[in-house]
Amino acid sequence: MNEAGLKALRDKLDSIDNELLKLINERMEIVHQVGVVKAHSGGAIYRPERERAIIDRLEDLNEGKLNRSAIEALFLEIFAISRNLELPENIAYLGPEGSFTHQAAESRFGAMSAYLSIGSIKGVFREVSTKKAKFGVIPIENSSNGIVSDTISCLSNYNLKIIAEVILDIHHTLATTCDNVNDIKRIYSKDIAFEQCHRFLENFGLDEIEHIPVESTTKAAKMALTEPGAAAICSHVGAKIHNLPILFENIEDKDNNKTRFFIISDFENAQSGADKTSILVKLPNTPGALVEFLTDFDNAGINLTKIKSHIVEGVSIFFIDFNGHKDDDNVQGIFTKHADSIKFLGSYVKEVEDI
């Protein structure tokens, strides 16, 4: 292609960009009008079920090169910008900048949001409960390591609602200033990351050197940068933030290593038609109580996707996920019958059946 042809294509791109800018500004103006209405009615700015419906509709209309992931990434950022123009709000998340929880938060709230790095799951709940943050993002389970007990305890103790779930693929890197793996004398990481990368460490003889657990994989990268002979098991983002060279990518034992996160806040979602509900259940200590409870779900045609038992402050409880919304008729029947046993945690758009 000659220079004139290239210029013509670039001029066309500039024209499209100009039109996109105009249309996005028009969208923001309408969002502002919607925000004014919601402010008077007390409605929530963040509506995950509405965002999902928009993306579903756009995917159905799509006839171009964009796949669903690209459409989602593009429009989730537009949604986040829209919310921040209307009502900038803090998002509290577990861990330092670059942590997997931070990445999960940014995937829903975009780069423009104000983020609060919090050192504990209880701290995230406390920030949202005291309204210093509008939203909190915390891990609930990992496909390799199971349920996060601290999250279950806080869901039991705080009256906040789950408004969304986020599923993140978890990939670990081995990052170090060492040029050769044989020069590594110690490795920093979060204890759970060592577990998830055991096979890699064993294969390279790194299971026999010193492993030093720290609070987060991002902190591990920061520490490894300053110590000769040190390495970190951390995320790609964590390594890049601290300019720590990556020696190996994707060192986790399982290819399908995923973590599920909850977004918590102080409101409830409307029905979307594709919902999941989470509850905590404390049943009477009588024979057959659990069987009777679960049979009611079966009789109501409700699909249970997760049942996990936990001990919270010495009391045995069950964490349960099922398909459906709190306001569905068949769900309401169960909630009414077992009102004394159920703590409703939230109904939200279902991202996956289970991890």
C-alpha cells in the first residue's frame, strides 16, 4: 500500500474515533439523567444485572471481529467511567496493589475508580460497613484450595450483601533478578502460592531451598527485588509493578487454577433471569434436619451448586449456593419455611455454575 492509501485509512480511523467520542459523550449525558432519577429514588448506581443484560444484547447483535471477552472489556470500562462521573466511590480490596483481588476489582470497576488497599478480609468488611467504601472485593474460594474461612466468618458477622461474583484465572510466575534458576537461594510468596506451584518447585529442585511466606505475592516481588539470590512466586502484574524480571511464566500445577471473588455492598440486586443466591444455614441439632432442608430445594426444583460446612465461633453452619433469585416464588417458599435457619447473603448475576 502506498503512502496515499495509508493516509486515507488513517483519516477514516480518525473520523470513526471522532464519532465514537461524540457518541460516548452522548451516552454519558444520558447516564447523568438516569443518575439524577436514581438519586431521587434512592436507587443504586452499580447494577450488575443491568450491565450483564447490556453485554448479552450486544453480543447477540455483534457481527464483527469482537468476541464476547472484547465486548465485555470495552463496555465494563465504559460502565465504570459512567459510574465515576456520576458518583465517585471507594472500592476496598484485600491486599496490596497488583494482588489478584486488586485485579478482580479492576476487572469490574475499571482504572478510574478510587481503590483502598486493605490488609485483611475483616478490614474490607469493616470499611464497607462503616461506609468508608461503597464496595468491597474479597476472595471466597480457590479451585485448588477451597473456601476462604475468613470470608465465611465475615459474611456471618456483617450485614452486607453479595452483589456480584468475579472469576479470575490464577497464573503464577517465578520472578527474580537471578539469571539462572540454580542461583536462587530463597523464595518469597504467599503460603497458598507455594502449595499451588509445588510440582514446578520440585521439578527444578526449588523445593529444597528456603521458602519464606509473606502476606501477599506482590510483597514477595518487592522483597525479591532487593535481595541477591532471592525470587518470588507472584502474579505477572505484581512482578511488573516492581520491575522484577520474570524467569518462568504459568508455573502453577493446575491449568484451570481459578479464584472466585465476591463484591459486597449495602444493597440488593433486582432479578436478572440468570441469578445465583448464596446463604448461610444454621440447622437444628436434630436427626434428619439437613436431609429435610435439602429435600425442600429438590421439591422446589432448585439446583444447589455448592454446599460447604464450616465452624464459625464454635457453631456449625453451611454455606450454600443455588441457582435462582431470592424473590423467585419457589425460593420464597423455602425462605419462609426456614426463616429461623437461613441468613440471606445475596442474589447476583451468575458468572459460572461452580469452579
